[in-house]
Amino acid sequence: MPEPTKKDEMPNGQPEESVAPDSNGAPTVPEISLEVSPPPESVAEGKEPVETDGKKPEPTGPEPLQAVVGQEQNLVKNISSQPEPSVVGLNEQVAPSNPAVKEEGSGSPPPPENGNTVKKLSIDLPNDSTPVATTGRKDSVWSLGEGQVPEDVDKPIDNPPLSTLLIESPQSGTVTVGGDITFVAKVEAKDLLRKPTVKWFKGKWMDLASKTGKHLQLKETFDRQTKIHTFEMHIIKAKDNYAGNYRCEVTYKDKFDSCSFDLEVKEVETGSHAIDIRSAFKRSSEGQEDAGELDFSGLLKHREHKQQDDTPEVDVWDILKNARPDQYEKIAFTYGITDLRGLLKRMKKIPKEEKKSAAFAKRLDPAYQVDKGGKIRLIVDLADPTVDLKWYKNGQEIRPSPKYIFEHKGTQRIMVINNCTSNDDAAYSVVAGEEKCTTELFVKELPIKIVKGIEPVKTTVNERIELECEVSEEGAQVKWMKNGVEVPTGVRSRYRVKCEGTKHYLVIDDATKEDTGTYSVMASGGTSEAHVQVDLKPLKVFQDLQDMTVMLGQPLKLHCEIFPGNVPGRWYRNGQLIQPSDRLNIIHRAKVHRLEIETNSLHDAGDYIFVPEGYSQSLTAKIHIIDPPRVHLESLNFPDNTVTVVAGNKLRLEIPISGEPAPRVVWMKGERVILDSGHRVHAETYGDQTSLTIEVTEREDTGNYKIVLQNEAGEATASVKIKVVDIPDPPEAPLVPVVGGDWCSMTWEPPKYDGGSPILGYFIERKKKQSSRWMRLNFDLIKETSFEPKKMIEGVPYEVRIFAVNAIGVSKPSEPSKAFTPLAVTSEPTMLVVDDVTDTTVTVKWRPPETIGAAGLDGYLVEYCIEGSNDWVVSNKEVTEKTKYTITGLTPGCKILVRVKAINKAGASAPRTLQHSVLVKEVVEPPKIRVPRHLKQTYTRKVGETVNLVVPFQGKPRPKVTWVKDGNPVEPSHVSIRNTDCDSIIFIRKAERSHSGKYEMTVQVENHVDTAIIDIQIVDLPGPPQSVIIEDVWGGNVNLVWTPPKDNGNAPITGYTIQKADKKTMEWFTCIDHYHRTCITITELVVGNEYFFRVFSENMCGLSELATQTKKSALIVKEGLQMKIPEYSDHDFKEAPKFTQPLINTFAVAGYNTTLNCSVRANPRPKVIWMKNKMTIIGDPRYRMFSNQGVCTLEIRKPSPYDGGMYTCKAINDLGEAQVECKLEVKGGFTFYELMQRGVPLHLIDKYMNETKIVEQDKLNGTHCNKKL
């Protein structure tokens, strides 16, 4: 029997494997190998099926073929119909990464099992038809090689996806029972912000994190240098049930990666099979030592506990041996076997008893081979000749025919196949009763030889080529090739293939130059080749292309004639291939070739070339297109071809032009030609446009510009108007005819030049004359030429100016107007009352107006009229500055009305009139002294201060005032007294202690008298204590006693200040101040020092100028020791006052505090006196004087112009005196009303107002002089 040479597939798509017979020819049950095909949907998805192979014989034919033995029909049906496939076969090998089947020799030892070794899956397949002669073959058992649960065995294994997280995946491994093994997975953390999540699973879904304990440990580490996370799973003291498939899953945010691996656990083989299978494969570790181990029995379905019955024990081994593989799991559940994997491994080691076939005494051989056209006999020997027998080909029953002849010889049944063809190459099977045996027939074809080869051909283009060859057999298939590539022979192909008996032809009807090449014909028994050469026919030009000059827009036609006429060609313009379009038409009729353009354009000019296809010769022509020049002003979109530009901007006017050839362009303004080399104005022409550029436009650029174009086709002209617009000229200086208190009226004339654009309006600005900051008064344009500015400050000089505005912008400002000052009359005087009435006079008084204004107050005008008439008589011919006036020359007994007007530069204010008429008649009023509140108590002043007391009184006629001190009249030489009609002033320029006493004031009007007593107390610094005595010295303590001073300064003594000085330095330090008693104990004195002490007296004026010093010193000695104190001469530090920093002239702002500073050096400490205008400053609350460490400061609180003058600082001590002075000027004065409110006397107000006027007049004169200069 020949060796198998080919494997075919059954019609249902399942591959059927065949196995060659044994070398001795004995009929044996072959070792079956099964390929489990995926379901149809898996095939459609392109997934590779998992194949399980058994042993294969070494093929000897020309092509390696895989021989298989047919299986029984019922087994095939069983496998295909089970939802949980039971895999059958010996030695299944599945590589993790390669689904291809690996061959294994029948006698070769099993490969060593390690982490990379493929797993084996074997099943002891029960076969009742196996004869006794086959019992000597290798035993087979069933194991879950890949560790998958039984229901997953038939599922296709997909190629694992590329890892996105794992850089090192755990690998499959093998461990012996009781051994340790570690699986490692690594994840790179360079692109991860946090640690990824890793889970370990066994089987499909069992998470091993809950099973950690004695036999399972999970570990995580992180290497900071390499940025790699390492995850490890340690299995300790492995057991049989630990084997299986494991999975490692890594998750990070939206990324996921997983890897599957297997663990195989080897155990020591045992020879004894007499074991209790149910007890051997049950596990119960609850409460035992190995509690917490991997227990996968929880994956099984929980069943209710059945009570143990008294049924006799059954032999589960016998049940499993006789059962089909798909029933193993059901039997395990039925009899309580939980360790199914261990059960299957044990079954693998038990020898299997094979059954004999009941139908066949001799089966078909695994494969047969026959030559094509030959005959073959397929023989089987039946054990029972009476059984029905049927033959099948690829599953289809075979009926007797001349092709298939059936013969019977005793128990032999023979099928003869005559005249075998390739269709007979198929799988055959014979069915006897319920048994079936199969075989495979291979039909060997004889090679086809080429009897007559093809011959070389040489021809020209457009000719017919026919290649012919002859083969050894009719109907043979041959393949035509060109240059090693198969010739396409489809419907649309240029090549045609025909066959006439044993002759085969390749026909090319219309040959081209591309058909040149080496052609060959291939048959199964040989090859023949020949070279075909196709050349071009010689080219003849009957009419060549002609050069042409065409006007733009006219038709263009190019014409040529060549031979041969059927040769196509290509048109080129300037080297670019021309393609036909709606505008361009290419015509080829016989030997005529034409190129036609209905309307030419400038792009159509150039060099034209016609190149016949396949020839190196070409035809050329030059086309020149001309066009008259034109200026395209319509593209500017300017009305009336007028271009408007703002002065100062850059103007670039680009105007498209056309003309072929390119015209020469000349720009002109009037008779002047604009050159391209101009600096500010120049013209440029390039391409299809010309431009006029004005770098900085001016008003003079306005005008008409002419463009002249010329070329050989003609001439064209055009005109463009350029209008340069600008901001208007500034208007003339405005006039201010009318000025009010806070407003004015102004007018102006429009500007002479409006900038070429109408004036839209005006902006008005104003500023103070002494300021440089202008303020805009209107934000909306004013279209009129007059305006009334308001809200101005009265008395401040102002200037105004105008801006003209057009569509281009704002003009420069006009010249400022003449300065004007808003002035207003004052308000009416206030508080007009009658002050005194006599028989011929009426005295009225009033207060200044509340609002005086910047124009000031020149004075008042007093008018009166007789009651009942309206004739007002001016009483004072000249204005009076006083607020009191006496109207004289009145008739006694008449009644008059009085009114007062305030007069300033702006005119007279509204009058203030008395509400009632005044009867001209004198009235007696008893006297009444109105003592001020601060004089009702003792009035105290220090020696040297000024006393100025004003005591108002009332009474009519003018009272008589007398002053008495201690019963004696006041001497005018000591105290100055001045009486008026309404008050009496007592003034002491420099108070002395002798001025103290009680002053009695008496006011008398006729027989009416009123008196008041004023108590004045002049106090001075007290004198020093009379004597200071050291009563006792002990330890570091000294007891001092002194007597009060003889002179208390006309004020009670409030305390004493005690100071001490070391005899060595004589620097005095205060021990205590404000001390009220006349004795004290000084403590904490330094041992070894000798001290002097002195005491100052203190009253309300301060410390006494001198202090009383102890005559003797107190020596602080340590008890039991005596020290001789050396005598030293004291240095004299006394120094007359000397100013180290003088006063400097200062300018102050009215209402803001200012200080004057200087520094003086003197010893002993000098007395500092401040003077203003040679007058000592004493008791004025507006001045504060400080002296600290020789720095003398005078603070003037809220100064007024009245506080300006010469200030002097004088320092006096026993050795001499010194003084410095400076000038203080206070800027920003007060009004008359403010000075009156501050209580400034009228004569000082008058002096101040005159000085202010003089200063202002000097300033105005200086300003006018500066302007003239």
C-alpha cells in the first residue's frame, strides 16, 4: 500500500485526518487525533482553531501530507453535538503563542515539562469495535492540560493583545507537589501618576486576594530608580489541586492589560489502584491545619445534603471506564467527587482494556493511492456476512454504476473504482450495522509535457500576434506568462487564449510596443518560452505645424498631418501636457491631428509641440498672442474715479492693466511726468498692474493724474482724481464779551480752511491762567460759534480756546483768549441791627455778607429814608470798611428806615434793610456787666506772660467805667486799661507777681451802677528747698531730709524731684520725681562710690530753676573695709549758648501746621525764648514749644497770613545768650469774614487786607513786565 500523499477536506468543512496502516499490515485500532474546529462564527471572524494532534507517520511522498484514521460516525456526531466538548486523542499539544500543530513521534520520549512546555491532553476513548490485537498500544488518560475548566476546552484561544501596561508578564511554570513557585509581573510607571491596580485570578473569575494565607502570598515592590512596579505571587508547598490556568489583570484609569499563564503540579506516581475514589478526591479542610489554603470547591454548584442510605457501594472506576468523556463531570457530581482534575490525572495512569469490533474482521486501510485513469479495489472483511453494508463518498451514499462496481467474496466486500479521475480523490467510508470504518483515496495525476514549444516573433505596431504550442494531452491546463508574470486573460484583456485539441494559442490582436517581452507557457511537465519584438513603423510628416500671431480672444487652430495615421500623439505647451476641456478640443482623424481653441487667452501663448506616441520625432510651433493695452479703473470702486486720502498718510494706488505684450506705462500730473525714481511721489509698473505711491500725502497732491499705456497693439489713456483731505486750520482766538460770577459768554469765527471736508462742530477747552492743564468743556460737538462756559471758580483768571472738527479729525487749538476773571457781587450784609439812638443820630451795625466772592469787599454804603417816602439818601459819600456806622443830622422825633449795601468790583449787592422804622430819640439803658465765663474763676498766668482781658458791658448813654485793686485805683503805669462804648480791656504786657490781686470793675450810667470782681493770680517757678541734709548712711542706703522752699512761686508746692551724682563724674540722675514728702531713703547705691544729692521744688509752673545740693557727700563703704579715695580735679563743662543749627526761612500753607527747628549747645541748660517780631510768645494756644536734647522746635497750629513775620529763638544761661531768626511767609490768605470769625481786631484786619492788595498788585505788575519782556 503506498504512503499517503494528500489530505482533503470533507464537504462540511471539518478536516478528516487519515493514518497509514502499520508496517506489518495487521488491522489495528489507530491512535486517534482530533482537530476541534471553531464554530462558524469564529471562522468568520478569522480566529484560528485549536488543534489536538496525536502521533503522525513520517510522510514519504513529494508533498508532506498528514495521515489520519477515520473515526466512527457516532463518535463524530457525539463530539459535534455536545455543548461541552470532550476532547479526544493522545498527546494534545498547544503552544501558547503558536496555534500550529506540533508533530511527535510514537517512540520519542515526552519532552521535559517546564514553564515553556506545551501541555498534553489525552482521553481514553471507549471503543467497543476495537479488536483484541490493538490492546498493546499506549494507554491514554484525560487531563486538563491548559488548566481550563471543561466547558471552556472547545472555545477558540485568541492571540493575546499587545501589552499596553505589562513590560514583563508572568510565565507558565511547573512545580512538584510540596514545592514553591513564584510568578512575577512588572509594570513601568514613567507615564503613570499613581500605582496601578493588579488582581490575580484562578480560572475565570476567582479573585486570589481573598485566598492569601499559609500557601499563597501576594507581594508588591517599587524601584524608584527604574520607575518599575513589581508584583509577585508566591505559591508555597504546592498541592495537586493548585494546577490550572491563572490570570493577572492590570488596571490604570482607562487602560487595561491582562496575561494568562498555567501552573502544572507534578506528583509522585503510585502503583496501587485499589483506593476509595470518593474519599480520595474529597476535601474538607475546615478547622484543620491547612485551613485557609486554596479551596476551589466553592466554584461547584451547592447541592442539598443527602442522607446516607444503605445502598451497596458502587465501583466508580468501572463507571468512568465505560462512560463517554462528556459524562465524566456528571458522574463526578453524582458520586460527590469534587477534585475532578485529580480524578482525571489518576485515570490517565490506569491501563485501558480495548474492545473488539463486532462488525469488521478487517477494516479498510487508512489511505489508498492510485494513478489517474487507473483502477483501485477497496476491500473489507466482515465478521458477520449477513449484516447490511453501505459505501459512502464524502458522506454521500454510492450506488452501483459502471464507475463503481461492488463484489462479494465470502466475508469480503469489495468496491472497484474504474477510470479514476481527480474527482475520485475523496474520503470513503463503509458502514456495517452500527459500525463504520473510513479511508481516504489519493488520485495521482501524470505530468503534462509540451510537445511543441512557442517560436520567437518580430513584428510592428498594430499587427496581430499569435503564439502557438502543443501539449501531450487534450484538455490539459497550461499557464501563459509574460516576463515571469501571468498574462491576464479576462473579458477586458487584450490577450485571448484558445485551445484546439492539444494545441494552445495566445492571441494579441492589435500589438503595441509594450507587448515586447519574453513569453512562456507552463505545463505540469515542462515549460517553453520565446521572445516577441514589436517595433514602430517609420514616421512621415505630410504637413508640419506653423508659427502664428493671434489677437487675444480670437480662435486658435493648429494643424498637422503624419503617417501612419492611426498613431496617436500628445500635445504640449511650454513643456506641459495639454488635456482636452470645454474650451480646448483635440481632434485626431486618420493622419490629421488638430488642436482647436475657440477663444484664446494669454496663457495660450508659448511653444507648442506635438509628439507622436512611440516616436522620438516631434513637431513644433510658436504661438504669439497680442492684446491692446487697457486700464481697468472699474476695479477701484471709487465714485467718479476720485480717490480721497487723509493728509500725512501713505497712498498706494494700484490699478490693474492689461495688454500683450506688456505695455509701457507713464504717469503724469498736468505736464509733469512722475518717475519711478522719485523720493516722495513715484510710480511703479510690474506684472498686470501699475501703482502710484505717495509716501506722505500733502494738500498740494490734490489734482488729476493721467495714465498713458502703449504697446505694439495700440495705446490707452485714463484719468484718476486724487483728493487730499486734512484736518481744518485752527480758528481765530475766541472773544469773551460778557463775564459773570461763574460763567462767561464767548464767540468765535470759523476757520479759514476747512481741510477739504465740512466743519462738523467745535470742541471748547478752558484752563486757569496760572495752570498748564486744559479741560474740555463739551463732549458733544457744538455746531454754533458761541458758547457759555459755566461752573468756573470766581476770582480765578481763565483762558479758553477752540478746536475745529471735520470728518478727518480735530484741528490744532486756536490761540487762547484774553484772560478773564469771573466776578460776582457779594451777598447782602447780615444781622443789621440798631446799635444806638440819640436825639440826632442813629447808629447801626451789621455783619459782613455770608458770600463775599473773589472780587473781595471794598466797603459798605449806608442809605436811609423817612418812613412813608421812597427817597433813599446816601449817608456816607465814600464806602466805609467798618461794619458800624452812625447816621448824623437827623431830625429829633422822626422815624427812618435804614439799609446797607456791600460794594466790590462787581458792583453793589442787594440791600439789607431794617425790618422796622427807628424813632430818633435817645433811651436810657441801665448798665450791665457781662463777665466772661473764664473770668468768673481765678485767672492764672505765669510771670512774664501777657494779660489781655476784655470785659463786655452794656448801657446807655455811654457808661462810665472805673477799676479798683484792693481798694486803690489801678495805676496806669503798671496796668493799661482801655474803655469803649461796649467793653473795657485790661492789658498787662509782661505780668509780674505784684499784679496778682482782686480787680473791681464799676460801670455807671447816671444813677445806675453795676460792679464785677476779677481775681488775677500771677504765678512763677518755686525756689529751691532751703536745706538738704544727709541724716544717715547705712549699707547701700542714704536717708535725706530737707525743708520746703521759702518762695513757693505764688502757687502751692506739688512735689519734689531728687537726683544723685557720683563724685567721680558728677553726672546727675533722677532717683524719683513728683515726690510729696520732705524726707526720703535712697536705696540701691553702689558700694565704693561717693554720692552727692540735690532736690528740686515743683509747683504748677514746673521745677524750680535751681536745686539745693547736700554740702557733704555720702560714701558707700563695705563694712569692715576702709578705702582711701584719691582726689581728682573736675573738668569744667560749662559753656555759653551756641546755635549749631540756625533757623531757616520757611514758606507755610495757610491752615496746615508748620514747625520751625534749630539746635543749641550750652551748659548749664539754657532757657529758650521764642519771639515773633521781637515780641515774646507767651500763653498763645496756637503755638507749641519743645526742647529735647538741644533741639528747639516751635509748632504753629493752622497758621494764617497774620502769623507771618520774623521769628526769633533766644537761648540764655548764666554764661551768656545767643539767638537766631528766620522769616516765615504764609501762603493762601483768609477773607475778611473768616478773620472776623477768628476774632482778629479790626485794625489788624485792615492792615492785613491792605498788605494783601499791595502783594497782589506787585504780582500783577511783575506779570505785565514779564509779558512785555
